[in-house]
Amino acid sequence: MPLIEVTLVEGRTPEQLRTLITRLTDAAETALGAPRAAVRVILREVPAAHWAAGDVTIQERIEEQPWT
């Protein structure tokens, strides 16, 4: 039973998340020959202020964009 875990920043629509689940399931089914019913997908959404790279959070990067 394949388990696919994805961590992403909050803010996607329910439709986008549903599409991601479907496409990940399709990929596991195709690439691994896994039965569709056996594929598990977990999406973890993280607030932008809780995700950082190089000591700068994604929220800080968003706020610093000149076009916003």
C-alpha cells in the first residue's frame, strides 16, 4: 500500500487539493501498478509563518514582494 505524504503551504482551494490527490493517486497507480484503492495520500498544510528557509519565513517573503 503506497503512502504519499505532501507538505505544502496553506492557501490552495479545495478543488486544487482534490486535483493533487487524484493526480498523485494516478501516478502511483501507473508507476507502481498499485491498486487504486490501496493508494493513500496525506496532505499537510502549514501556515506560511511556520515554514522558513534561510531564516526567512514564506510569510515574510510574501510580504516583501514588491508587486503586493
